[in-house]
Amino acid sequence: MERRTLFNSRLLPAVLVAPQLAITFIFFLLPAGGAFYQSTQSTDAFGLNTVFVGLRNFASLVTSPQYHEALVRTAVFCVIVTNLSMAGGLVFASFANRSIHGRFLYRILLIWPYAIAPALTSVIFVFLFQPQIGLITNLLAGFGINFNYATNSNQALALVVLIAAWKQVSYNFIFYLAALQSVPRSIIEAATLDGARSFHRFRTMIWPMLMPTTLFLVVTNLVYSAFDTFDVIYALTGGGPGTATDVLVVKVYRDGVINLDLGGSAAQSVLLMAGIVGLIIMQFRITTRRST
Amino acid sequence: MATLELLGLTKSFGKTPVLHGLDVRLEDGEMLVIVGGSGCGKSTLLRLVAGLEPPSAGRILLDGTDITALDPAKRDVAMVFQNYALYPHMSVFDNMAYGLKLKGLPKTDIRNRVEEAAETLSLSALLGRKPRELSGGQRQRVAMGRAIVREPKLFLFDEPLSNLDAKLRVQVRADIRKLQKRLNVTSLYVTHDQVEAMTLADRLAVMHEGHAAQIATPVEVFARPADRFVGGFIGEPAMNFCAATLCGGGRLAKLAAGPEIDLPGETPWGADGTEVSIGIRPQHVVVKSEPTPLRLTVNLVEPLGSEALLHGTLSDGETFHVRVPFPAPAVQNLFISLPATQLHLFDSATGKRLG
């Protein structure tokens, strides 16, 4: 049964919920409303005239080949980043789950990348991959590979994928480690006595038991790679060379802030919002199903 | 079907020894029950035999072959776990078929064997269910089924009844025994429950602090406990112990509570003045209507239905239990005697049985 708390006046409860409501309103509802409003407007390049254009901004997005390209690019980016970072997290978690010496230190080190500011992550990778002086660039040059993310589109995309995945490995690592630790030891022992070798135990016992965690992480990682990688990409390539790393979140910024197409940019934001809401609903479905 | 031999089996975790050189041999089809309190090393022993832990020293022979270093997957032993360890994402059928599939048996063979085992355990109607849709007793039977379909050389049972309610436990206990006898599979059964131990065992190994205090048939363990620990551990309610000194040329014992009592047999038990510990089970104490030198001050009566258990103290303050037919005499003081033939004598220093 629902428990109700009784207050003598209406003032106290109102004061208590006010800060949260204020935050939600100022930082979420207001900007979102602003985006909705902007998406129906068209502003000239100098910001002098603004006219209401209805859904025309959306219409031009739907027919824009650049937008389609960015959409496909983002999808590819998300799928690769999600796969890579989840595989990495699972592999590291499997190792950390064994009783090895120094496993405490090992776990701390693996969680570290998550604590680094996204833009700084890119700076670290610049040191490694800078076209002229990068450590790994020079190493690759030794093998005759010319690595230059500033000019080579595929290499630029590969590098932002790598960085975005690297950063998310920690997150997946923590969840997978917790999930692995909750696999009952006796079940693994029973499978061992039934004759299952380690690979088989993983495939038939551990992997199915990790399924709820995997589903949860797939959604979380998709959300992360689609919406939360702006800083990493923008700090490294700014969406270039050309449009090679111009994923949707970067495109919103480039179109709106740099190219000053505020209406089109706002329309893209609204579409992104719809996407994220869809994914979050999916995630809620998964997590609530898991808890019942 | 196999014999199992443990030779000087030893296990230490770091510097903590948990098992000190255990030697035992199980004949083909024999059920050895390992019983002891928590931390006596009984579960460790089972895990060593299963290969889930490596022993620190000693050897394990199954059917004459040394399996000490063999991978657990290749040992051909099956284990029933305390929490059953059923594979939660698999149906009952798949739970039982898992080991057979890994062995690479043809599909039809697997089906036949699983269905036969399910028949034996009355699980046929449940083959399609997942473990979470089963009751405790059904899960227990699936765990048994998973062990028997593999037709292993050796069964290992790790307290398989401890998660069942008392009534079900009695029934499953009997089922396990019948099944084990019919299949004639050599079995090691670990439990802390002495009733389970007594009823299931061909032979009992009573474990105490990493040693086997006694390995013998249940009847012998009950009738001739090898030391004070076994005497006190096996038998419910527990055996009474009284401190005493030999006298009368080693044929009598002077109890700390006062009186001298007769000892069994004709031969002297030792030199006069030797300190011994005398044990007698509560049901063997005789209550007298006329005054005797030994008096029990009763401070609690526990009715058990057909019998009653009296808790009391002797005149030296030693606690003492007596089991009498119900209803118990409603008196504060009882005169009792300790029949010589029912006495167990133990060395008071080492606790070992005398004679």
C-alpha cells in the first residue's frame, strides 16, 4: 500500500520539491522547448529576420543526402563502438574475475579511463596519433603504414571509434564484473563436473547468465555512442576531414553554431531527442523486466 | 561402478590445515557418509575428490587409477550440490542432458537416458520446465537426475537434503538410499546431520578437526564410539560424560559425583587412581524407585511424546540427561544407576576409547 506523509501546511512540501522542479524546468524543459520552437523557424544568415516555416526544416532534413549520410555514419559508428567497448569490457572483466595477484590494482586501473574528461581523452590520443610526432604514428611508420587522421577519412573514423570505445570500456567492465561475480560458483562447478571445458562453460553457462546485463549495456552503449561522444570527436577531428567523422551530434553543432542554420540544427536536435527517448523507453522496459 | 581410495589426503589453505592425511577405501557400490560439524573439513574432502580443489598432499585412486591431477571434467564423477546448482536458463531436460551432450552421445541415446532417469525420479511431466518453476523437492530430484543420467563411476553428495523441509527430508533420504542401492554406485555423502548419516551409510566417517575420528558401520559407531568426540556427536540426545577415577583394582570407578560404580567386564581397566571419562547414553540410564548413591537434581523436563528428556545435574554439578518413558515422574530428585554394560570408558587426557 502507498504510504502517505502528512504535512500541516502546503508550504513545506512545495519548498522541498521546488529545487528539483526548478532544475528540471531550467535545464531540461526550457532548452527542449527552445529547440522545438527553433525547429519551426528559419533565420537568415545575419540573424536579422526570423520567419515561421512550420515543418519545412524537418522536410528538408528528410530529403537531405548529407543528413542521410550522417545517419548511416552514426549508425555504423554506434554499432562498432558498442561492440568494441562491450567486448573489451567483458574480456577485461573475465580476467579481473579470476583470483590473480594485484587484482585490486588491476580493477582500479581499468576504471580510470571513465574518470578522464572526454576532451582530455582526445588530447591523450593526439599524443599517440599526431600525424607528425605521435608515438604510435612513428611506430606504424616503421611498418610502412602512413597514419594521418587529419587527411585520411577512414583512419579518422577508426581513431574516433577507438577513442570512444576505449572510454566506455571501463563502464562495461564494471557492469560485467558485477554480473560475473553474481554467477553462482556452484553452477560453474557443476558444469565442470558435467565435462564442460572453459570455453564451453563460458558459451553455455556464463554467457546466457550475462544476457540481462548485455541487453542493458547494449542500450546504454548505443545511447553513449550516439549522443555522448560529441566532445571526444569534436576535440579530435571537429567532424573532419571533410565529413568523415561528422556524426549526428557533431552535425547539429556544425550546422547550428558554425554554419548558423539554427532552424535546421534545432530540427536535428528534436529528431535526436526522439531517438534518445525511444532508446530510454527500451532501456526502462529491459531493466524493469529484469527486476521482476 | 568403482572403488575409491584416498591415500594420505591432505589440504591446507595457506597455513591453515583443514584436512590432515585421510586414508579410506570405498568398495564397489559402497555408500560412505562423512559426518561432522562445520569446519571439520568434510566439504573440502568432497571438493578434493571432485577435483574442484587440488590437494596439498596425498593421492586419490578411482578404480585403481590415480586421478589426483586429473581435470575434473575427465574424472567421471557426478556431484549433487547443496543448492542443487541447476542451470537456471535450461529446461529440466537440458539440465539432465547437458553432460551427455558434452560426451557426444547420439541424440536418441540422450533422449532415452534422460527419459528413463526422469521416469525413475517421477520427473517425466516436468521435463519442459525451467528450474525456477519447480518446488524445492523437485529441484532436488532434478539435481539427482543430472547425476544419474551420466552413469558416473562415483556419486558425490554435498548435503543434498539441507534445503528441504523436515518432512520431505525423511522421504527423499529414503529415496536416495533406495536409488543408490539399486544403481549400486559408489558414493561419498557429506552431511552434518547425524540421523541422515546413520540411516544412509554403509559406513560412517566421523570427521573432527580435519581428522577422521572413526570410520566404521553406523551400528559400530553408535555402540563403540572411538573417542569422546564421536560418542558425544553421534546419538541424540548426546551421551553424558562424567569424570571418574579407577579404584578397586581397576574394576570400579569412583565418580566425581561421589559413588563408586561397577565397570563392564572382568579385566581391570587400569591402575587404581587412573583418571577416566565415563560415557553413558541418556536412554541407558536406569531410574530407581529406592534410594541409590547417585542422585539427579532435575531442572527441566522436555516431553517428546512417547518419552521425556530430563535435564539435571549430579551432586558435583555435572550436567546430565536421562531419557525416561512418558510421563516423566514429577519429582525434583531422582535416584539413578548406571548399568555397567552400557558404560563407555575414555582416556580422560586423549579422549580415546579404552577397551
